[in-house]
Amino acid sequence: MVAVPEALAGLTAIPGVRTAAELSPAAAVSPASAGLLTVLPPLARLLPGGGLRRGSTISLAGATSLVPALLAAATRDGSWAAVTALPELGLAAAAELGVDLERIALVPHPGAELTGVLSALVDGFDVVVLGPVAVQPQLARRLAGRVRNRGTVLLKVGPWPGADLELRVSGRRWHGLTPDGHGHLRTREVTATSHGRGSAARPSSVRLQLPGPGGVVAAGEPRERRLAEVAG
């Protein structure tokens, strides 16, 4: 049994979201697959095996918006997730993307207890999201070993030494405004690229609408179609 750090035990409850201390006992009995955690179909091509591989570390470069998108299908399918050091995570937007907030725990400000908080979360949750805080290489190696042993998925916003996979978002483009600047922003199209080790050594890219119509994640238009529309 891992002692729950004070940063987890003393959280103020947020409507629709339970604390890590409340969720840790339940998180250990997740019915998720022993090998892969489900992701939304538009994201599957970015990940080896089409899902989040248990025991892996994934860095998100310029891709905070991918956090709720990666959690959506996993939490709906019964996995438990914890998010720490990312106070700017928008819960309303996450729910709109499909995240089950009843299976999310938040530790917005771990402070000096970051190491203990991460260790406890890795032991108790299927997915742990770590915000853009600096992590020393020695601590990163130790936590990566713990992630592998526990079968957790660690998503790090920003660089992570020796990450198994890096996801990067670029080419952001909003749609909905007319040429004179009127209208409403409806969708944002981005290019998401993955590159890593082993089966992920060959880079893979997909176009995504993040968010797409109705706030959900959708596949972006193929490049050939966009060029044809411009030429027409």
C-alpha cells in the first residue's frame, strides 16, 4: 500500500470530478485491456497498435490540446486517469470531447510533493498526465521504470527524457470566419505527428479537427481535397 501524499489527500472537491485520494482504491480495479487503452478512432493511426500501450511514456510537444482527446475513449471504456501540475486543463472542453469526468482525478498543484504525488498516481491509475514541469533525468528514469512495472500510461506535457513516443501538434488553422473576419470559429484543423522507438520509429502524421463540429475530435480533410478546393 502506497501512502497518499498530503497534496492528494487535501484536495478540494470539484463538481463532477473526484479527488485522487477518493479514486485511488477504485482505480486499481479498472476493467481496461491488459495491453492497450482505447483511443478515439482519428488518433489510432498515431499510436503503435492503435492505442495507448500500458507501461509506456509519451511526451506531448506543443500538444496540450491532445490531453483530453487521448483520455476520452479510455475513460469512457472504464479506465481511470489522474492529471497533475496542469491547472489550466479545461473540464468543460474535456467533457465536450468525451472525457468521463467521473473517472478523472485532479492534483493541480503538487508543489514540493511532486515526486510522491507521481509515485502514488502511477501506482493507482491507468493513465497519469503530468503538466509542463521540469523533471530531472534521474527521476524520469526511476518513474519510467515504475510506469513499466505498474502498466500505467504516462502522458507528459513537454519533453520527457527517454520517452517511448513523442506526439507533436503543428499547422493549426481555425475555420469558420469569412475573409473579412466575420462569423464564428467552428473547427480547428491541426497536423498531429508521432515518432518514437521500436515500432514507432517511422514517423506517422494525421490531420485532425481538434475540436471538430460539435466540439468532438474528427479526422481532418485529406490534403488532396484541400488543394483541389483551393485550385477550384
